[in-house]
Amino acid sequence: MSENRAEVDFDHHSLSWLAERHVHNHELRQRCPVIWNKRYGGFWFVSGYDEVAAIARHSDTFSPLYQENPVDGLQFLGIMGIPRGGMPPVGIAESVGNRHAALRRVVNPFMLPPAVAKDRPFLDQAATWFLDQRIADGAMDMVSDFTNPVPAIWTMRILGLPAESWLHYAEYFHATAAYPQDSNEYQQAVARNPELIAEAIQLLDERRKSPGDDLLSELVTMEVDGETLGNEELVPILWNLIGGGLDTTTSLTSLALVHLEEHPDLRERLVEDPELILPACEEYLRSTSVNETLTRTCTEDTVLGGQQIKRGDFVMMSWLGANFDPKVFDEPDVVDIDRSPNPHLAFGVGTHRCIGLHVARTLFHVMVREVLTRIPDYKVEHQATQFYRGNPELYGVVTMPVTFTPGDPVGVKRPF
């Protein structure tokens, strides 16, 4: 254990820092994979693979819990960054103990491979239908016309929400993820919080009166320690599920399609051999690392990476740093779809590993296959493409105009 704490001073919200975040993660990991950042009251920034994995695996010591008021002298920060910025609780991802286990038992049947396989025809139909709407035009926005609505309507479907409402929610979640907290876009989105919370409560009340066979019905009727959950707990859980379904898989697929357009030889390999889409998915999960950071609260004195972490310290895990650690990945800056093994941490690890990982992989395969089969010559208008900015937690694509050789619609039935 080091007697002298390794310290730095940088603003991870700075646009200039974020623009060079790969370089900064590399430099910080080389200097010390667990390092104290003086900004925002001070927190540990962790960029080494082994150290990030250790935090994720030990959720008792490094808790994801969020509590507005201190508990036993501890201020639990939750997972949503430093500073938290007024973000509401995040349901499943910030639950612990029996509550977390109970929630996963309820959600898992909708997310595990058998359920995803059962929904595969619907996903295929959705991808075909959405591309049908634009294929004759020879141009579209890959995000708003395709990679966003396909995961979104599936999310609405399993929750039991009207599929047509996907855009209503997508506009909110993308604005809160894609723009800095001091931007007009972000502020306009969070101003809708009271309206969206009221809608969520109404949906929950309706399910209590008339439950169905959807996930929302399961949530309102489940019990933890003999009691059902109230709206103050269920609203964040609903938010967690909608946000996860509407953002991360869209970002993963969009970023992969940008990269494939920039690397025609790689794109051609996937066109000629669609079976390579599966290993390509794993490498894009690693190389895009769309969920770049998460935070935890240390609940007891411990040692990590040779540094003394104190009870009550805040810790920021850099999944991005871990997924580019050269101790684990040879030539980490190279996108290598033949990389094997590929033990990336894009879905996390431990008890709080991403509950939708099987869905994400399937959606990626469905959407990339549809694009490479039907519009394999798509060209990205790079000057008009916009990426997330000012968000140290998430990365993705806001808008991506593309052109391609026009084709004929397949003519599948509208899936919703």
C-alpha cells in the first residue's frame, strides 16, 4: 500500500478533457490505475482493468446505492456520476441486497436467452419494417429512423406500454444523455420530469387495477420482504428499464455502423460472412464502451491498487479505461473483430452486471445484419453527424445522416 496518495486535478466534465478522454485514461492508468482527483470535493478515478473489475465484483464494499440523506454517517452517491446533478434514482441499478435480488428475479424472465429468442421474430420484423420506410428514398437518419426505434418499440412491448409512445420517451432520455447538464437541450428535457413522473404513476396505478402479462404488471404485484413496492420505488425502476432500452444499444449499434463505414474492408468482411457479426459485437462493445463510467460509494476502509480507500470516499469506475488496458488487451486501440478471448467489461461484472446484455447482443445482430444485407453501400455524412458531448458517463450518436442506393421495401406488416 502506498503511504502517499496519488493525486491529480482534472475536470472530467470539460469538453476538452472529454475530447481526449482515451489519452487521459491511458496516461492516468500508466501513472496510477487508482488515483485521487481533487475536483468536485474529491473522488477516486479508477482506470485499470483489474481494479475496475474488483470494484464491480465487491458491491458490498463499493456500493451502488443512492440515498438522498446520509445513512449511518454515509452519503450514498449512487452510480450516476460526480456531481450527481439532481438525477433521480435509477431503480434496479442502484438497489442492493434483497431488493436488488428480488427485482432481478422479476425482470430476468423477460431478458434471458429463451425470452429473447421468443421475441426474435418480432425484432426481425421491426428492423425490416423501419428500414422499409426509408429504403426507397436512398437516404435517412440512421439513428432516428432505425437504430433508435427498433430497440425502443421492443422496450415498450415488454413493459406493456403503447409502442407508439417510444419517441415521447426517447426524446427525453437522449437529451439527458447526449448534452451537457448546462445546455438548453438538457434543461428543457429535465423540465419535463414532473410531467413524465405523473405519467409513470398513472401507468402504475392502471396496472394495479388491471394487470396483464407484461413486465410492468409483474413489478406492481411483486413483493419484497412481504410488501409490494410503492410508486416512489417503482418510478425509478421504470425509468431504469426505459432508459436502458432506449439509449445504450442504440449508441452501440450507431457507433459500430460509423466505424464500419470508415473501414470498408471490415464492412465487406461482415457483408460476405454475416456470422462475423457476433464476434464483431463483442469487439464493438469493448471498443465503444458506450457506458464509459459509473460511480460507487466505499462503505469501509479498504485497499485498491495500492491506494488506501476510506469509508465514505466516492469512486468512479472507468469502464472505458478498463476496456483499453493493454495488460489485458493487445493493441487495445485497434478494433479487431477476431480478438479472442475478449473479456471486456462493457456489461459490467458481478451482481450488478447489465441485466439486458442478451437483448443488447441480439438487437445489435438484428440491426447490423439488416443494414449490411439491404443497404451495404451506405455512406455516412460525417460533417452532419453529431455525437454526445459533455457526458462523462455515456457516449453515443445524436444524429447520423446516411445515403445509399435506393431499394425496394420488403413489405412486411407493421409490427406495432
